Amino acid sequence: MKLGYFTLTDNPPSYGAARKDPSRLLEEVMTQCIHAEELGLNSVWVPEHHFGLFGVLPSAPVFLANVAARTKRVKLGPATVLLPVQHPLRVAEEFALLDLLSNGRAQLSVGRGYDAREYAAFGVDFSQSQEIFFEGLEVIKKAWSQ
């Protein structure tokens, strides 16, 4: 069995005065990812959320590239890429690049999410998320197989 570390990076406006400065929160998450490797965990997983509704990580691959530069062994994954609001070819490229930068440590997890507000901000109809998701997944698989 392989064990990994997962964080939500929750920091919603409803936290009020307890809400953390985003820079501080990201540095704390980075430190936790480094500690995960030091503790011998197999992987680290960070979320994707947009506009500060539930977290401060709109781009997991950008953050994970920073983790890759500070670690040597731990696998790096998003939990999860909100595929219906992303261009799937861009997702394929970004994670292929992360895999190269990290010497083969990138993992990919894609999903549909649950918050229609994130969809609305990108002009995507939440009711179409299942169809868009499967179309996007096929694009990624094709991009990586050719």
C-alpha cells in the first residue's frame, strides 16, 4: 500500500478573521508537501479551486512544479483538475511538462467538480459537465498516445 498527503487549502470568505493570507497559506502547504516527502509518503495531492471560494490554488500544475523543484522523490498530483472548465489539450501539455520537470513524478486526476459558481465564471454550463468531461478526457488520452 502507498500512502500520500492530500490538502484542501480551504480558506473561504466565511472564515472571517481566521482567514489566512493566501501567500502564507501557500507557503504552509508547500512546507507540508516537503514534510510529506521527508516522512516517506509516496505522493502529494493539491486541489484546484477558483476565485477563492474554497481555496487558493487555481492551477495545481504551477504549484506542483514548485513542489518538484523542492523535492526529489514524492509523486505530484492534482486533486483534481476541473476538466470541463479547462481546455483538455492545455491540461495534457501542462502535465506532460510537469512530468518532464519532475523526472517522471507527475500524476493526473481529473473530475467534474461540484460548484456551479466555478463553471459560471468560465462561461460553462454546469448541466453539460458530464459530456464536456468525457470529451476532454478523450482529448487528453489521444494527446498522450500520439
